[in-house]
Amino acid sequence: MRAELGPVGIVVRPRVAVAVLTLSALAFCGLVASVSIGTFHIPLGDVLGSLFGVGTGDADLIVRELRLPRALTALLVGLAFGLSGAVFQAVTRNPLAGPDLIGISAGASAGAVGVILLGGVTAAGAGSFGAVPFGALAGALLTAILIYTMAFRGGTITGYRFVLVGLAAHGALMAITRWMLARADIDQAASAMVWLTGSLNGRGYEHVRWVGLALLLLVPPTLAMARSYQLLQFDDDTALSLGMPLRRARIALLVLATCLAAVATAAAGPVAFVALGAPQIARRLAGTAGIPLVTSGLVGAAMLLAADLAARLAFSPTELPVGVVTGAVGAPYLMWLLARSNRAGKGG
């Protein structure tokens, strides 16, 4: 189905539209459930009243001040991870090219942990933000530059080489992070370890503002490059024949994806497998040959909200870090993806 607005034509695929609407509804339901369910249960009507600014009493206080910041952070972080994973997998044409697997999240982690240790953040201040986002962003960008430089050969870059270099960078950066933890005092190491697991505990409106502002700056240029994003999923010769500046478009999209992953990692830690799994789930839901960008972001948001809710309820009243849940679910998925890629001859 094609819609036209003046000189602009938009192709709307009904299945993609249905997937976007359904995932948006699921994300909203996950947000409401995350705010409603807890040690003190809040009725759905009171939750909706608080969300739309007409709530009263203790329920309004619990919703707006205690639970809503965490739920909004999960929503925005999941969206950022989903978009980042989609761009990495589309640009490299490899389903294994998630930022948490190829070293981008590890670079962000190393930068953030360095800031935590140098800044003297203790376990009591684990939820504070300060310079952590900037350390994560610097670490992720430097890692991306290193990976791209090492993987670039003969005027091009292949997904197989990109993933191999990324895996090597991931191992080296994790070793550096462990070395920093070994030299830290026990309070700083405890704070950093909680963050490294991937956790949404103690998240406040400062995290919502940071991630929200970053998404406002990063999502529009990412969506504006939708044509380049689509063409990069074909082979290089096809993209070049259609007049696309291949190297410039690839670098621009990789920078945007790196920044999205760094922002998400700075807010919640290196939550595993959301960026890896969301694009593949979105592609199957939308029924497209390529990876749908917006659908991937919505899948990531819904996944992280569901995982955080499960982390809170599985062993209540003890709350697990959300990274434990995503890791437990994602590890079997990764093994299945590796086996499927090898059977199909698409490991590279």
C-alpha cells in the first residue's frame, strides 16, 4: 500500500503496520504492569489516573515518584538497544553483530567503570549518574573506531571480519575491566559489579532525562538515513550502483548505533542479548527480508520491560538484576542462532 503526501511517497506494508501497533500496545501494557505490580499492588485505574496526571493519594506518590522512573528507563533503554542492534546487524549483514557481543557494550562498560572508580563512587552511590554517561560514550566510540579500522580491508568490510574483530575487542576490554575492578577498593568494586550485571534498580528521573534527551538527538538522524539503512542490507555493488556513498553512510550509521548502545549501557549497564535478539524477532514479526528499524526498537522496549518485571517477581521479595533474566533467556537463543547460521551457511 502506497501513501502520497505531495512529492513524498511512503510505502506502508500492512503486516509491518500491524506489528508496530501491536508492539506499541504491548510496550504500554508492560509499562502499566511494571508500575502496578509490586510489594504494594496498585489498581489499574489508579495507575492510569497517575500516568495521565489525575491521580491522588499514596498511590500517586508510589506510581510517579518510585516506580514510573524505573519503568520509563526500561522503556527508553530497550528502545535504544533495539535500534542499535538493528543498525549493527543491517550494516554488517550479520545476525551476530549485536553491540553486546562485538565489544561496543564492553567498551562502554570499561569507560563507565573507569569513571566510577576514578570518581570514587561507592555502593551507596551506585544509582548516581554524574560523568558515567560520558565515560561510557567515550569508551564505546573508541572501541567502534578500533573495530572498524581493524576490520576494514581492501576498501570494504565484511560482517564476518567485523564480528571476529569485535569478539577479540570484547575479550580484551573485559580483561581491562576486570583488572580495574581488581585494583579498586571493595565498595567501589561492589558498585561497579552491580552496574556491570545490568540493573534498573534505583533508576530515577535523571536517567529518564538523560536517555530521553539522547534519543531525541539520535533517533531522528537514524530514521532520516532509512534509505541508506535499507540499501546497506544488500551487497556493496548493488548499493553503489544505486548511487549511495557506501563508506560515508556506513560510518554515519555505525556512529549513531554506537552512541545509542553507549547511552543505553550508561543508563542500565550492559544488559545482555536485547540488542542481539530484538532485530531478529522484529524481522520475523514484520515478515520482511531485511531488518525493520522501528519494529526492532519497539521489540527491544517491550523485551526489557517484560524482563524487568520478571526480575522483580521471579524471586520476590528479592529483586534480580534485569541482566540476569535477559542473559538466561538470551544464551539459548544465541546458541540456536549460531547453529542456524552454520546450517544455512551464513556464519559469515
